[in-house]
Amino acid sequence: MTDGAQTEKPTLRTLAQATGFAVATVSRALSGDPRIAAKTRAKVSEAAARLGYVPDRAARRLRTGRTQVITLLLHTEHEFLGFTHELLSGITEALDGTGYSVTVVPDSPGADRLAPVRTILRNNLADGLLFTRIETFDPRVRFLMEADFPFVSHGRTEFAAAHPWVDFDNEAFARAAVSHLVARGRRRLGLVLPGEKYTFTQHLRYGFLSAVREAGIDHQIVADVTLDSPHDEIAAALTAARRGPAPPDGYVCVGEVTALVALAVLADTGAVHGVDADIVAKRASPIFDDIRPRIASVREDLRATGHAMAEMLLRRMRGEPPEQLHRLFVPQPRFDVPGR
Amino acid sequence: MTDGAQTEKPTLRTLAQATGFAVATVSRALSGDPRIAAKTRAKVSEAAARLGYVPDRAARRLRTGRTQVITLLLHTEHEFLGFTHELLSGITEALDGTGYSVTVVPDSPGADRLAPVRTILRNNLADGLLFTRIETFDPRVRFLMEADFPFVSHGRTEFAAAHPWVDFDNEAFARAAVSHLVARGRRRLGLVLPGEKYTFTQHLRYGFLSAVREAGIDHQIVADVTLDSPHDEIAAALTAARRGPAPPDGYVCVGEVTALVALAVLADTGAVHGVDADIVAKRASPIFDDIRPRIASVREDLRATGHAMAEMLLRRMRGEPPEQLHRLFVPQPRFDVPGR
DNA sequence: TAGCGCTATTGAAACGTTATAAATCGGTGC
DNA sequence: GCACCGATTTATAACGTTTCAATAGCGCTA
């Protein structure tokens, strides 16, 4: 108890006493203020390192209003396999060592998607926001642009004003998928789309339709279900289509789940993958290499995506204008067909 | 500018002015202190609701030392499909409305697993901790018990002292898996285990071995690879075993990935699932229903797990003793074989 | 009516930081 | 010798909350 003071958590006052400078000087020295003499700065940093000083986040936050927190709105309804894991890993990786921490808040697409954003701004819970599943005129994007609050969206909008985004080129994916299937002689392609409101749905549809038209082949966009529908509903819709007069002989699948469902439907209706129909898919996880029969697929690297989003957000928070802040991940033109 | 005061973020002082009480009174009234007159409390709450008062987290944190943050250490190396997504969804769900937020910090099993924990305690970054992939004598558990810091582990340890945990009964799973395969006439079972250090590895091995011995059948624990090994290494090991003198006719798979790899190995070596061998698996995501051939599986409900972990942590943080705080999810005794 | 004991309220201090404005100091110019 | 200057440093206030110790009010008892 007598020497307890030694183990106390060091604060600016501790450093001030240790160096002989005033608290204010120490603070400014640590922040690298050029108006503090270089020698003083060196002394203070040395003492800080020696005593293991770490600034108190709460105090800094109270004083400056900055939280040192970045929040990810986590889409809860549906998951592309591994999406959350990979994206989060990329984000934490990029933020490692920056002093920022990542909090996760659920984004329930059924509920008001704006509500969590409002709460975060109102209660000052974060300095920046990341979110996914962007709508063409996403209310969150509109709100945040008006509030001039830093964010990066995973996906684009159709607003006129520029905002930071990272996206995967789903139009190119759809085109490539179609031409892959066409090259294999397929003449009637099926597609299950995500919900109508999402921007990437428009990109997928456009890419798919224009490629299909250019190739002069037939197509079918499966009605009444989306990627987020329960598996059995997707299966039912695909089964109905297979039993119809002109079943597709090729499928473009936007996620692993749809691909697996399509594969199951083929099997369950007595069709053989590679013979009666081919499937190509976009995947986030490496599991496709292990699926038999092998499915051709293109990988969306969500770890890299998360990394890029977090880095871009840091830049935006540092004040960079949004005009240059966007990045489109373009899929490899060739589909990986897992090796023999 | 003249009426700008109206839009200022309300603080305790605002409420004090609005109600005529002192700041201290308002604070205590809102915290429900019984020494404040009921009428006063009512008045204050009414004003708080009317003005939309929300306590400032930074200020509260600075004053009390409590962060209102719960941190999840996210195991980055390997993911059981959907694990992260489901677990996180369960956690955020349980914490919704409690005022706690969830931050995510990477837990790299290659690196020092204790390091992030040390940082969190030292810099007071959270009030409680959740983590997975528990080792038999997990250094994080030991450290946190010594520091008397609230946490809930996803998995048990072999320490004598009690600590809060949530776990899945992997021993029961292994037993059930074996008896399922035995009932189908299988006589030589293969198993791929997680890394040796993890507690659940011991549970799986014990359950597997004792069930196998009771049934008087043969077995093979695949050597040199773990669940976390690269897919191709697992595949190579399984393939080698299949080509050996006595290939297994049944596989117990602890995750989706292993199951898919095993299935692929069967296909690639010309064996037929359901004829030459059967696979049973533990799964976290619902995708198994879509795999063909159908694989019998038991589900570990990670959303419920996350929910239970977060709720338990809240109770622990409220001061409940650890002795009663644990919960074992026992698998359904029957394996789901996806319906026809 | 003075004093007591109780309830309800309050003033002030503190948590650790940063920003503003002011102070210190050696040297310069006149 | 005095006012002034630039370069450093410092005292102080403030961010919004909680809590300790003190105060005010008031009905009761002696």
C-alpha cells in the first residue's frame, strides 16, 4: 500500500510531474505541436514511453467530441457465406494500430434502416460509418450527406452528388457469367436477383440482360423470390421453372446459397449439372472448391473490400473530399473452374 | 441564431434549468435514487423524455470508469460457415436496448492471444469480454479470473475455479454421431479434430473414442491435419486414408468445411456417399439442407449461443457470482437427415 | 421555543483531456 | 534604460457526469 502510487495508471499529470513541465505543455508536446520546443517534445515522449502512458479515451472524447469509433451496420437478414467474417476481418485489419475501434450495430432491412444511423449521429456514438446493401436512393446516404458525416458505403447509389463507396462490379460479373455460359453452348439462362431496391440488383440485371441480348439467347429472371427469400421458396421457384415448358440450361447465381439451392434443384429434378445445365456463381468464401460437382465461380474478396472501406473512411475523416474516394473491384474476366 | 439554444443537445444542465432542480438532483432522479422524492423523479423523467435527453457516454465513462462497451474477440483464422455472423447477431440482439455497444477485436491464434486482452484491461476499453476457441488452460481465462474482470467464454477450460461459460456439448455430439453411423452399419469411422490445445478437441475425442469402443468398432483419427488446416491439406490427408488398406466407411465432421471436403474426397476417389461411406456433421449454417447428396447433421445454434453469452455477461457484470453462470447446449439426439 | 432527527435537495469537486488566453523570458531596437 | 518582440510555456476553464458532504425545511419532542 505504501508504494501503490507506482502502479497507478499514468496520466498527463503523472507525466507533468515526471518531466517538470505543466500538464498543458505535456499535452501539446505529445500531440506534436510545433510551437513546443523540440527538446521538450523529445523529453516528454521519452517519459511517456517509459511510464507507458496511454491517453484516456473517455477524457479525450469528452473534451474533443471525437469518439475514435467506427461503426459497421451489419445486415442481419441474409448472409452470403463468410461475408460478415471476411468483411469484418478486413476492417479490423485496416484499423489495427490506428487507435480506432470497430463497433457493430444491426441493420434490419425490415425495420427502419435510418433509425440506427440517427441514433449514432444524435448520441455521437461514432466518428464514421460503414454499411452494406445499398439502395438506389439510400436514405442513409442521403441523410449522412446532408449531415456531412463521414461514411463509406459498400455499393453505389444513384444520387447526383459524389460520396465515398467501395463496390464490386456486378454488371461485369453478370456479363462474364453469361458469356461463360454461352461459350459452353447454353441458350436459356436463369437468374435470381436480390431485392428490387438494391442498387446492385440494377447492375446485375443490366449486365445480365444486355449480355443475353447481345448473345441473342433466351433468358428467365425468376419471379417472386429474391436472394433473401427462404431457401425452400427459392427452391420451389426454381423447381417450378425446371418443370415448365422451357427450363433454363444455365444459371447465374449471385451467392453461394443460391448456387447450392440451384444445384440441389437440379439434382432433385433429375437433371445433371454439366449436362442438362451449368451453374456459375459469385462467391465470398472458398468453399466452392469443395463442392461436387464443381461449380465455376468468381470470388468477391470481401476482406480486401473491408480493408478498402476502412482505409477510405479514415481518409474521408481526415477531410479528403469525396470526389476521388471510390473503388470498384472488377472481377477476373475468367471464371475459376476448380482444378481437376 | 437567436433561438439556437433550442436545438442544442440537452444535457443535465438543460434539464435542471427546465425543471428548476439542481443538476445533482436531476442526475440522481434519473438514476432512480430512492432518496429523491417520487414526485421529483416523475417531473424529471417527464422533462427528459420531452427534451429527448440522452446521457453523454464519454462524460459518464470518464466519471465512473465504466465504458458501456462489450468486446468480442473474433477468431480470425478459420470460420465455421456463418459462425461469426450468427454469433454476432445473437450478441447484438441480446444487447439491444441495454445501452451497451459491441466492439470487435481480432484474435489471431498464431499471435499472442493474451495481448489484446491485456490492452483492453490496461486501457479500460471495455466492461466485459466475450471470446471463443477456448484452450484447456486458456491464458486469457486465467488472466481475467485473476484480474476479476467479467467475461464469458464460448467453451470450457480445465481450471479448478468456476468461470462463466457457454458451450455446445461436443462430447454428446461425437457420441451421437458415432451411434448414428453404427446404426447404419458402419464399422470404421474417421475423424478430423480441431487443434490439440482446444478444450472442445478433448471433448470430441473423448466422446468419439468411448462411443467407438463401446460399439466395438474400428476408428481412425486423421493425423497431421486439423479443422484449421488449409482445405487442400485436409483433402490430401483424407484421400491418403481412403487409398490406404482400410478406408473409413463413416466420417464424423465437426464443421461444414470438413464435411464438404470429405464429400469431395469421396466423389474424387470414386466412392459413393450413402453406399461406400456416410458422413455426419455439425453445422452452424442452414446450408446443409441444400447439399446433395444430403448429409445428416446436427445444428449448433450460434445465434442462441451469442445471445446466451451476452446475457450471461450482463449478469456477471451486475455482480452475480460465476458458479451458476454456465450453459451447455445439448445437441438433439437425432440427426436431421434433410427431408426427402 | 430550543433542539433534534429526518427527508429532500444542493454546491462543489473530481474524472483526464484540450483550447484559449495570458504569462514568462531572453534578446533587440531605439 | 525602456518598450517591445518572438519563442515557449503555463494557468485556467471547460466538456457532462456522478458523488461526497453539507444544507434547508419541517414536524416533533422535551
